[in-house]
Amino acid sequence: MSSVLVGWWHDLGDLTQVTQSHLLTSDGPYTLVDGRVASGVTGVTLVLDDGQNVVSTVADGWFVAWWPDSAGATSAQVTSAAGTTTESLAWQHDPPAGPPAPGTSGNSGNSGSSSGGGATGNS
């Protein structure tokens, strides 16, 4: 399996430390989006660039969603007791400044590709 990190952003409304990764396996492409949610957030639905919606799992201050396709998330509908708001997802492709988030390797430059069976990025 090969993984290519596409982008991330920090401190955007009710969602923080959000990453979007595209994965390529022998079964085809998959996309994974995860991040932190503010206290009181009960739901996050991602709107993809192909027009589809993906409902994420929200628990313990985190959200996560994945789908079998290479479509990217362009916005998030965030639900709390106050109602639902829409947050635009503006992906950055440069690594964020500062130390890596807990549980990550801290490797950067994972947007390369490989040929001839060599690997780049995290797997």
C-alpha cells in the first residue's frame, strides 16, 4: 500500500488538526480525512469535489471518514446543539510549522510518487 498526504490545516472553526490522505492499494484508491472537533460537535459530514456527501464518525473529540475513491473533501457540515455550520476546507500542501502532532512520524515531503516498486512517503 502506498500513501500520499495531500494536505492539512489547523484551527479552522470547530475543526482542527485536519488531514486528508489519498491511499492507493491493489484494490484501488481510497481517501481518508480525520481531525479534532470542538467540544459539543455531534456530527461532521464532508462534501466531496464530485458532489457526494460522506458522514464521518465522531467520538472522543475526533472525527474520521474514508471512502473508496480519490475524490477530495471541499467542505464540512459541522453539527452541534447550536445547529449546523459549513466550513470550507482550504488544503495547504506545505508542512505546518512546529512539532508533529502526537502519534505521527513527523516526516514531511510525502507528496512524491514512486516508480519501479520504490516507495516514497509513509506506508
